[in-house]
Amino acid sequence: KSNTVFTDGETLLDTYEHLFRIKRSSTERHLPKSPIEGWEDEFMTYDYGEYVCPHSGDPLFSTDALRLHELMNSGGSNGEMFGQIMSTLEKLWLIHILRAFEKKGWLATLRRVAFVMDGPLAVFSTSSWLTKVIEVELKRINDLQKQINGEDLLIIGIEKSGTFFNHFLEIDTTQDGIKDKFPRQSALLLNDEYIKQNIIFSESTKPYGQDTYFGRKLFYKAASGQKIVPVVAYFNDHQKNLDTANPDQFTRLADVMNLL
């Protein structure tokens, strides 16, 4: 309620509740259980701001819908919960900043702005429902600014470790252990088949990351030799389609590579 990227305009909570309204307008099925002790058999009641649980009379909050409280470990470390809280807030801040640009009439400036996030463009765990509504809001803002600027937004996540990065290290090394095999200033565009056969081994028919990612990955090796796993935001079904990996499916690929 007290955080805003500029001195005026909507708060971070306002941004979250805007996304929450999109979720509620699309579906209200499969409600989670109540977070209040003693009432776990009842379904959670959704509302905005601070409100009263109709079952217990205790206070609830709109942010309870993120279900981050479910990650609380009363008998040990809570590193996962804190990590998910931080990651979720980072994604909310991205949308908050973009909405602030819109409300201030600054969309024309976005042709000269790149948004680079630490980590993947994804929301995991209990708050992963944000992924779908972030997709909706990103498309809306991108369509508005594209009418002015003529090109898509430039939003990139950078993965500095993990399974994908480790695979990049492997294909950059020859069988004899010689590194720097992957050519510099080159990219490998990843599709679903490659990911499932070589990185995240899976026979699932559901595309990789469908429920958690709002961007798609590639491998890029910079002129310096630095290996980077960028995740580039997508804004339409063609860009999102992981069956194929064509250059036009990776938003502003030339600009991404040049920037990296």
C-alpha cells in the first residue's frame, strides 16, 4: 500500500489487485483452502484489500490469494518461502513500472528502454497463476506502445545458473575437454523438442514452462565469450509457440543480441 515506483500513481498493491481482477474475471474455479487455522476445510473467500473471513470472522487480505503462506515451514528453514516472495514481488514490480509508464503518458519512451531482470521471466510455486494474467497485461501494454513505437517491448530475463546454463556449458566443450566450442556472437534458439530431449527430460505433451513462463529461452555467447541464457518476453501466440524456434518468434532478437 505504501510502495510506488514514482511519487504519484498507483501503488504496488493496486497493480497486484488489477492482476487479481483479471484472474477473477477469467475463472473462479478451484479455490484454495482457507489459510486460517481451524478452518482449513473451507474454501478461501476472495476479495480486495483487508476483509473479514465469513467462516471465522478473522481478517483476510487480497494477497492471501498468492498462497505464499502455504510455503511456511514452522519446524525449519523458510528459504523457499522467502525466495518465492522475492521472486513474486520482482515480477509484480515489472508490471507496476510498465503501468506507471502508461499512466504518465510515457509509452513513446519505451522504444529506448530495455527491461532486464535477474532470473527467468516466470512465476513459480503457489503464485504461478500470476503467469497467465501477466501475459494478458503485457500483451495489452505492448499493443498500446507498439501503435506509437512500431516495435515490441524489450523485456529480458537472465539465467546465470541452473539446468539450462549447465547444458550450455556442456555444448561449449568438446569431447576432449576443450572449451569455447560454441561460436561467439551466436545464438541457439530453443524449441520444446530440444528442451525435452536434451535439458529437461520429459515425455509430457504440455509445452515446457507453459504454466510458469511468460518468455522463451535461447543460448547466446557474447563477443567476450560470456555464455548467457536469456529469456525473452513474448506477446502473441506465434512468439509463444514452442513447436518451432524461428528468429521472428524471439522478440527483437537482433536488439537482444546486440544489447547482451
